[in-house]
Amino acid sequence: MNKLISQHISNDFTEVAENFGRNEIKNVANTELLDYLERFAELSIDPNADYTPNFKVSSPRGVFSIEAGEDKIYLSDTNDPNLSSIETTPDEALFIITGLAAEPKDQTSGQTPKQSFTKKFLYPCLVLIIVAGTVAAIGHKLLTPANPLFPPVTIPLIKDGNQVADLENQYAGTYFTGRKEGDRLITISNGGMVDFFEVNFSPDEQKHTLVKRASRNYVFGSEGGGFFAIADKVHVITLLNPDVIEYYEGRYNRIPGKVESFFE
């Protein structure tokens, strides 16, 4: 069985909107998962929206994040930064997440079922790709120095609900690095979502423009008296104080208002 956690998607996966919050669906069978993937792929996603509809799937094979755009879906393995934003079909995504091929659709009576091109050719290729990727990953791990780009995070997680709520109240907000090309925003939201923005500033227009945005799930952790927000188990945001956070040695200062007003 699988578990889904969605953000900005209706419970039945037929609509997307900013007001759809975080929703958790447990005990999802593989056939149901394919149905959710197919519905999500058919949704109309506005690439210029200030929110990113996405969902996370926890399966026996790992934890995967799925986003959509322009009639496509993109899959990332949250435990492997080298497998990020892979463009897939729903059938391919199901195979990567579960290791099982989608069952053939019901055939009209009197017709002879034909093996689909996907099942006949694509899945064996995917198996070879996964095997080759696994071998390459093992080789990469053996050859990588002791300080890889995304080392495993060993910070103990905070499980106390009251403490989590207190940290959310303190740190929920938008943080910014400055006014120059390639600057970044981080928005920490209640409910376990963090958004990373890359922005440019136009001196002529005195306006910021969005370059790139990524949404991730996060949890709080604590170690050595300090507090951290850990996104997708590998990206560590250091919570220095309610007005200043640090991410990959960059200092981010809190700015007032909602992130939507930042681009106005």
C-alpha cells in the first residue's frame, strides 16, 4: 500500500487551487495510485501561478514527489538528488514508484487484447535504466568524497506537536537575501511546506520577477540547542531566530507581507 500527501489539489484530484491545503490519503492501492496520477496529469496547471500543486507518494520503494506543468508530470526521488524532475507518463511514474507495470485496460468484448508498446518495450527499457542507474549510483557513492553535495541528514526530528506548532508560529513567513540578480526567497508555511524562489530585480522597473520556484515538504529538527527546518530529508534550513534563517551559508532576512505582494 502507498500513502499520498497532496498540496493545492482537491481531495478527488479534479481541481487545483491555492486554497486547497495539505491532504493525506493512506492505504492507496497501486490501481488507485495510477488513477490519481492520470487525473493529476490531466489537470490544467497555470505555470505563472503563485502556488505549485504537487503531491508526495510514500511507497515500499521510497518517497517520491510529483509536480505537473504543460500536460506533463515530473517525478523526483526525494532521497536521491540525482533523480530530480524526471518527465514521465502516469504509467511510467507508477512503474518507478512501485516497480509494477500498470494493468492493461479492459478490452471490448470480441477484440483480441494486444500487448501495448509501453508494456512490450518501455518497461524492459526502464528496468535496464534503473539497473544501470543503481550500478552508477553505487559506483558514484564509492568514488564520492566523504563530504558529498547532499550528505544524509542525521538531525533528530521534533515529534512533539506543541513544539512544532510553536516553531511554525515563530518562523512561518517569507525570507529574502537582497536586491540583485539571482537572489532568492524562502517561504516557510504552516502545514509542512516550504517554497524556494529564485528572483531577479529590475532597477529600471523597480520590480522583482520570478525565475524559478520549487515546493518541498519539511519537518523540524533540533540538535545542539539549535532548530532546523529539513526539506525532503536533505535540505537543511538553519533557524537562527524568527527574523533570520540560513540556507547553504546564505543569510535570509524576514520581510513583511505575503510572498504574492513581493512581485507586485
